Amino acid sequence: MGAALLKILTLVQAGFELKAIVDTVREKEAGGATQKEISDYLDSLVDRVLQELRDAD
Amino acid sequence: MKKLLIAVFLGTSLAIGGCGGSLMVHQPSEQVERSPKQLATEALDQASASLAAIARALLNDYKAGAYTKQEKDKYTEEFVKAREYIRKGRLALEVGDIASAETQAKLTQNLIRIVQAELTKLKAKEEGVQ
């Protein structure tokens, strides 16, 4: 049950993570960031997380 | 307790909704009409944000012991494929191929949905639910 509960929490947590990312994007937009800058930010965020996933033992 | 978890789970699944759900990355603008290129860019941004979110959540929960290394590596491989779709979509936009960019965004969304479904199956299996 413990691991199963944690797996449910992964999906719940993904929702919270997405909300945090969206908030950051909206702050950047409000600060005048261009669409290209937003796209670059999001893609580099994905790259960083994927690298961390690869490196995790 | 179980019902509450299922409700939370369903709500969250709808929220992240494979990236095309209700939580839009860009602030919807009613006054400015957006070009097809802008819409395709936003679709790719939405896909990228969803991918970052689910990958970050998996990473955190792997560190907390919710997944084996084998499971983590399997999903990481799927996420790398999704990242490649986004990269191809961005390249397509650069050469003005809007349709291809939209297709890559959809492929990313579909892949994230598949991973979500697999996570759900894993959970059900561990709980012994048929």
C-alpha cells in the first residue's frame, strides 16, 4: 500500500508542479518575456529534469 | 480514505490532462487574435510544461522510494522520447511547418497520457485491484 500511495501522489504532485511552472511562466509574461524566451525556459527546464532523472541512482 | 484518494487522483489527472487540459501555460488573451504559429508554439509550450511537471514529480518520488530504478529508467526513456517530439516541433516551427509542429505537440501529449495510464496501472497492481 505504501508504494501504491506514493505512486498516486506522483500524479497529484505532477499537478502541483505544473501549477508552479504555469505561475512562473505567467510571471515572466507579465515581466515582458517574449514567447521565444518562455519556450526556451520551458525546454531548458525539461532538459534539466531529464538530466537529473538520468543521473539519479 | 480510498475514495478520497481516487477523487484526488482523478482531479489531478484532469488537471494535468496530458497537457491540453484546463491549466493553460499562457494567459489566454481575448483581445489579440493569435496566428497559427503562435498557437502551435503554445501547444508545444504546454507539452513542455506538462513533461517537466510529470518528470519532476517522478524524480521526487523516485528519491522517496516509490519507484525501482528499473521503473524510473523506463519512464525516463519515455520522457526522452517526448522531449525529442518537442525538439522536432520547435524545428518544424522554425521552417514554418505549423502542421508538423502541432503533430509533435500532440505526440508529446499522447505519450504523457500513456505514462499516466501506466502509473495508474502500477498503482492498481500493487493494491491488488483487478
